[in-house]
Amino acid sequence: MPIGSENKPFGVIAVYSTEKRDFDTDDIYFLNSAAFFLSEIIERFQAEEKLQVHQQELERLVERRTAEYTEANEKLAQEIIERRKIERVLRNNLRFLETLLNTIPAPVLYKDSECRFLGCNDILARQVLGLEKEEIIGKTLPEVCRNFSQDISLKIHRDDLELLQKGGSDNYEEEIMCADGVKRAFLINRDRKSTRLNSSHITIS
């Protein structure tokens, strides 16, 4: 009697009698039941073996992925540490630049490619414009100009844009009504320091 299906049997079950006899229907039914029972046991064992193999593969996959994620997290943590170091250096450099600019006894400012203020010293912010630096950064001169005429601020703004486009440097004199109510004549020195950054540096004396 085959154990399992006829197409894919696991083996056969056979019986032997010490006496000559014919196997009746009950005997055949018993053998069929025994073969089926053995087939179920074998299939269960095979399924458990396959499950164990899959579980081991899954555990290896989880270990590998965990190791990869751990390595990635360690790299990310190291990158964050390095970035924070760079940020601290940049902040220190910025503080040094601000301190240096504030020691200059003349208004100084620098702008981006759209002529928006990137920074300035205290004299320009408070004496000339009458504002805090936080109110100036990121804005154009016409946006922060309160005390001198809009025509002058627009002219200076256009001249700054032209300088950024053509590069180089120039000097000219301009009378400006400062925030303290005093009209002063300034010699404006402008210089496009970097064509890559498209920034301008202006010293007013």
C-alpha cells in the first residue's frame, strides 16, 4: 500500500501473514488508514523542517538587516556630530566677523545676489538706518529705508544690482539723512568679491 499520493509517494506499507489467507475489505481499509496516518505524519515533519529552514533564513536576514541599520545609524550619528562641529565653527566665525565689523568706525554691509542684506555692523544698522540687525537681514535697502528718500534708496539698490551683474568695484559719494537726524556725506566703496557667490561688500565712510 503506497504511503502518500500515487504521483509522489513517500514509500510503501506492506504486511505479511504467517498463515495463508486473503485480505478482506476491513484489512484493506486498515492498511489505507495506516498509510494515510503515516503520510500525514511525514508531511507534518517535512513542513516543520521547511518552516525551521525558513525561520533560520529569516533570522539570518533580520540579523543582516539589523547590522546594516546599525551601521547606517552609526554613520548618520557620526555625520550629525561632524555637521554640528562644522556648525559650531561657522557660528564662531560668524561671531568673529560680527565682532570685527563692529570695531570698524564706519558703516559696513554685505549682500547676496538679489541685494538682500546678509549682514552689517552696528553703525549702519542703528546710526544710518535706525533699526536692529534682525530687522535688516534678508531685506533690500528700499524695504528697510525709513529716514532717507526712496529715490536714493532705489538708486543705490539699482547700482548694487548693476555691480553684481558686471563685477568689479566702484566708489562714489552720496548724501544720506541718517536715522539720528543728521545728514551726512558718505564715500561709498563697493566691491563684488566673488563671482561664484555673487555677493557685494560695501564700506561707507
